[in-house]
Amino acid sequence: MMDVFLAVYEKDPTPANWQRLEAGLELLARYAKIFRIGQPLKLYYEGHLLRLENKTEEATKKFTEALALAQTLGIEYDLPRLQKPLTLA
């Protein structure tokens, strides 16, 4: 879901699309609050929103935190996705 919202916003950066992106992140944050396994992706998408706001340093911190948490939790599946923004920085 968040990938779709992110792609739509990047293609058409309107306030309405930004609100959808923020609403999607809010849903993910609620999920991550209940299920710890969702926390790395929440941090990952927070990083993307920060990147879109040109807050590169803060975004990199979120991406780094997301990767470290995923490794700690043993979430192998998400590691390549979480590593990608750090290799582009």
C-alpha cells in the first residue's frame, strides 16, 4: 500500500497525494505499535517522507534505524528493500 502511495506522490506531488501518503503511514504506525515486526517498515517509510521533504540527514537516520531493527528482529525478507536507500545516499 505504501509503495503505491509513494509512487503516486512522486509522479504527481499534489497536497491530496501527500495526505494519502501520510494517512497510509498513520495506518502503518498503528500496525507497528501492535506488531513489532511492522516497525522497520514504518521507519523506512518515515525516511521516505523525510527524503521527500529534503531532510536527507534525518531520512538516512531513519533508514539506518529501520535496517538495524530488521536485522535485530531477524526479518530477512525486508533487508534488501531496507538497504537500498542507504546504498543510494
